Amino acid sequence: MTGPGDRSTGATPVRLHTSKERSRPEHNANEARKIRRDLVDLPGGVFAMGSEDPDAHPADGEGPVRTVEVEPFLIGSTTVTNAQYERFVKSTGYRTQAEEFGWSFVFHLFVRDIDPRMVRGVAAGTPWWVGIDGADWRHPEGPGSSLKDRRDHPVVHVSWHDAQSYCAWSGTRLPDEAEWEYAARGGLLRRRYAWGDELTPGGRHMCNIWQGDFPRHNTADDGYVGTAPARSFPANGYGLFNVAGNVWEWTVSPWAQSPGRSTPDVWTIRGGSYLCHDSYCNRYRVAARTLNAGDSSSGNTGFRIAADAR
């Protein structure tokens, strides 16, 4: 299914190919103005980034907690939705990398009634990820699936390069890692989650993550098995939705476990997804981070846009 360079992070499936340089769509000034009006204006400032909690992942480079300053910037209150991505595709004729490769990763519980000839195999180390021919942003579970009733859900099966192409068209950019964490914290100081230190305060679910026995049975106590609408659950203190769970979010920051040791075309992703569970991937904590290759795509990865303040 995949080449010898493929590897798994335990959080997201990774597909490493030798990618050609991709041309970016032309900037659309009219769309850029509309999109910019919907971004949240953040003042920037100094905050404590990272975590040294007992369940932090030292190998992921979460710590130490350090003081970081970010400049004023704008950021999306939600991840880019299917409806928004569709406008981009209709305007440009853009084809995602999943469409060009002809396949993408689908979580095994969503693989139903698929012709066995369309199954490429499973991801190394994470057998719950299945390579399905024809899976892409329009067909999240492969042939026969669609965006019906999911236009307000996050777009998925988009690579880092696909996200960058949307940004080029819309006059925006991906947030860097410090900006993402500053925004996700919503003004809270050194809290575990975007809403505080309790995962389910008063028994209330605050994000879309896995409940039950991973990866076999999701009780969906939070109301969702797969993606949730981009504006689900309470917003954080800065008005951002779903910065924990739902879908992983690409950043513009190269993956590095320590300064100066980044890997070409491997990028930091933040926020966790609907598949995160304490027994497997508790990276819905606000300081958590992991990686994925720039040409990889899956049913639990999307992106949120940002822009420089003017």
C-alpha cells in the first residue's frame, strides 16, 4: 500500500511519497476580503507554551514549559468546512493530493460495502487505518459516500500542500505552532484543556473524542462517531471552536522534537481528533503535538487558517 519510507506516529497515518513541487492557485482578492472578515482578531502577547504534566509526551517535545511571545494576528474561529473548501475548488478547479494519488486513509469502522479490490491495505503500526481507492474530501469514506449533511463539517482528506493551496487562494496562511497554542488556550494560563483542567466538567462533554473501547467500539457519548460540525461544543475564551478533538489541524511549523532538527516536508499538527482516547492518543490536551508528512491525508485531518494583523 505504501512505500518503504512510510511510518506511523500512533496518532495519524503517514504516507511519504516523493512529491513534486505543486503550483499554487492564484490569489482571489474578492474571496480573501470575505474570508478575512470572518477571522478572529487576537492581540498577541506573552504566554506559557508547552506542558510538563505527568501524561505529557516527552518524545513529542511538549516541554519544557517556556515563555513565548506572539505578535497580533487573525485566526479562523473554526476549521475550514466542506462548504468553504468547495467554493475554493469550484473557483480554481483544484485537485487534492488524495485525488491525484487515487486513495486516502479511512478509519476501519467506516469502511462498509467496499469492493475488496479497492482496499490497499492498512497503515503500518495503526491497522485501524485502511487505504481506500477513491477516498477524498468529497467522498470521506470512499466511493458511495458523500458530503450530504456534512457541508458544515471540517473538510478532511486534505494534505498540508492542499491546505497551503487554499491559503494562497484566500490570501491567508496556516498558523504557526505558537500562534495555534496561544489561540487554543483562549486566555487560560497553563490549563490542560482549552476550557480548564477537567476533561468533562460536571459530566459535560466539551469536545469530540473517542469514548469506549478504542479502536473497536465508540459509544459516542459526546454525540458523534466521526466528525462533528465545525461549530460544535462551546467556544473557548477567544471564540474558537473545536480546538480539541474533531480533526487534527495542520500548522506551518516544521516538525522538530528539539530546535534545529526538523525533517523535510514533515509538519506539526495540533488539536487531536475524534479518534483520540486516553488509552491511545490523549493529544486533545492543549499543549499536545504530533507530526504528519506534507502529502499525507486521512479522514481525521483538516486545517484552520490565519492571517497577519494589519
